[in-house]
Amino acid sequence: MLKRAFAPAAFGLAFLLSSMAFADEIKIGDLTISTPYIRAMVPGAPVGGGYVTITNTGDTDDRLIAASSPRAGTVQIHEMRMDKDIMVMRELADGLPIPAGKTVELKPGGYHVMFMKVAEPFLQGQTVKTRLTFEKAGSVEVDFPVGSIAANKETSHVK
């Protein structure tokens, strides 16, 4: 009797976990948005970085042109790169191209969403609602879970 009761429960748990894995994937037009996360902020820091993977399965290029969040006074699309021996960070005023048939990963040390004028620091375990706006696909709400200060996409969803 115990085996019969356990098997459906185990199946249900496996189904729930697999559903949760795909819950982070959002589709808008030809774009698939996955693995959003934000690193927790240190106390007093007015800015935080958000990361996400965007895949364009279509035949037409698109562009991430804007972002906004009620948790930040300003949200910008940024690039961080090395220029000789100097780390340079700048806003991408024209947005971030999402080429047709390609995947663009926003990650630490590269492209990212910069949350600025943050009144209350993002704390591990919270979720930051954010609107991403694309030139062709339109706008979509994305929940960015807040991981540890050292979070990356592999660890950001572990509770």
C-alpha cells in the first residue's frame, strides 16, 4: 500500500519541479526570455544589476530598447567591457540588438539591466517586477528573483 501511495506522490513532485523549471520562460513574439535574476544589493548601494537570457527564434532582428521597474527610479540597458586595462560601463542608448536566430545573454561582466535610484535594496529571496520593452515584440512583465550577492544563473533559482 505504501508503494502505491508513494509513486503518485513522487510523480506529482517530479511534475511540479519540471513545471517550475519552465515557469521562468516567457515568450513574446519570436522572443523567449529565460533565467532572469538579480544579485542582492549591499546595504546603501543605489544600483543593482539584472541578468536574463533572450533568444530570438524568428527571421527578423529585434532590439531591447527599454526597461522599467517600480523598485527603481531609472532602469537602463548597459554594457560592461574591458577597454585595455580599464573596465568601462555605459548605457546602450540605442538599446541591445537581439539578432534573428541568436541568443543574447545578459550576464555579469557584460550586458545587463541596470536598476538605478533604488530606494530599498534588493534582498535575497525577493522578486523584482520589471517591464522589458522590445522594438518589435512589444513589452512584457518579467519577475526577476533576487539571489545572493554572488548569484549567477545556475544558483539564482535555488531557494
